[in-house]
Amino acid sequence: MPTIKNPVRDALTPEVIALIDAVHRTGSMAAAAREMGVVPSALTYRIRQVEDALDVLLFDRSSRQARLTPAGHELLREGNRLLLELDAVANRVKRVATGWEPQLTLAVDSAISRTTVMELCEAFFAMNPPTRLRLREETLSGTLEALTSGQADLAIGVALEPAPQASVQSKPLGSIEFVYAVAPHHPLAQAPEPVSDALLMQHRAVAVADSVQRGSGVSSGLLGGQDVFTVPSMRQKLDAQLRGLGGGFLPEYLARPHIVAGQLVEKQMQRATRVVPMRYVWRRQETGAEGRALQWWLQQLNRPATRQALLERSQSR
């Protein structure tokens, strides 16, 4: 297929941007030509090529000194920015060739401490890696689906056991204990304990929506026929319960500071305490070797202190 010529692209090259910059700095075509090691006629010809292609004047030639026109200033400003981006791309390509992925996508369940996740991101970026990082907040079965559907490379906080697949590996992250809590002004705050399911049925539950894209998803801790207020994340579930919009189970680490502060009341339930085992799951590369960015995250998750912080670290509202 023949290449379509583009006069602007053909004329506007990194070398020409450097020539324009030299004329701007030295104040004359002749001085710039000496600095760049070219004959003045060649320099003038290259600049006129750009002016003809853009149909603008880059320099005001009415005075003895070559001065950039407003259009010339804009071209030089944007041209220098593009040169920096070209350098960045070149560096990124060189580093990607050493085993770094161009992008790594993490699917993080909303029950996981986002404070700890952000601290891990901070440590990752401190290495100045060429890998772009992308976070997806997911809930319930949507966390695993993001990985198995190819939308994420690593899923943190998977409550479901993934089906055996050669391309998927998983390890235990730990367990999250959930406590039932309501606002002090909620009717259940003064209810006798342990609270029965029959009493719970009379009050609205706050639930986090499953972010799964296919199917109906799963629900957790709800009673059939109970009035439900559904929110998109654990953070909004906490906010709703602090406002007394309903009751529900919250991760113990997330609810505890608000219980201590008197903003929530923990209630003992007739049903068994909810303890949810969590896992982290990742996709194996066809080559059998993970990229360096994924390797770094797996190394962090292999540390007991990191896993504990992800499951038990209080996070700001």
C-alpha cells in the first residue's frame, strides 16, 4: 500500500525544530547556521519549507534581527514539547525491552484498604518504571471477572475460588472479618442482642453492588425479601450506614474507628460471625515468565505485613 505524503509532517522534523530554536536564540539566520554547522541558504530553505507547508510566517523579517511571530512562538513551544515526548517514548521503549510491561492493570476489591494500595503505588512509582499503572475498583465476583476476562493482570481481594486454569494462578491474601453496624440514631442501635434475622427483615440493608459485567452477580449477607439500598463501593456503603440509611456488615477494620468514635454501633447477631477468605489472582504470561512490574507486585503481596495491611489497615473516608 503506497504511503500517503503529508507535507507538514515531511517538513516539520525534530531537526527543523532545532533550527528554529537556534535562530530564535541567536537572533539571525547566519548565526544559527554557524551554530548548527550548515550553510545559511540550507537553513533558510528548511524554514521556508515549514512556512509553506503550514501557510504561516514563523519569523518577522522586517527588521535586521530574526524575531519569532506569535505563530512561530507557538510552533517552537509545541515543538519542544514534542521533542521531550519523543525522548520519553524512546526511553520507555528501551526500558520495556528489558522486561517491563507497557501497562499493568490491577483490579482491587472495594473491601481492600485503599490507603495501603496507594502506598504500594507510591513505592512502585518511586522506581521510575516505564510501566503505566491502571487501577480498577471492583466488588464481589466482578474482581475475579476483571482478571479472567483479560481486563486486569492482577486481582487483589478475590472472595471466590477461581476455577482451575493454566493461565491463572492465585494465593491466599488472608481473611476479612465483618461486623454488623448501624448509626446511633438507627432503630436497630437500641435493639436487644443478639439481633435475629426476623428483626433484620424489618429494616433496610445497605449492600455493595456486584461489579460483574456478565450475569446477575452475587449478594452477601442479605435476607430474601429484605429492603435493600445498593451502592457501588464499600466506601459508599460506610457513608450510607453512618447516615443511618440502613444497616449491614462492614469490614471490621473499616468499621472499628467509627465504632470507637461513637459514629457507629456494633450489634451482635444471631447468625454466625462473617469471616471471608480473600485471595490475590494473576494471569500468567504465555511465555511462562511474568513481566517485571507484575513480579514487583507479587513480591509485595508475598510479604505477610503487606497482606495484613491490605486487609486490616484503616482507610480515610
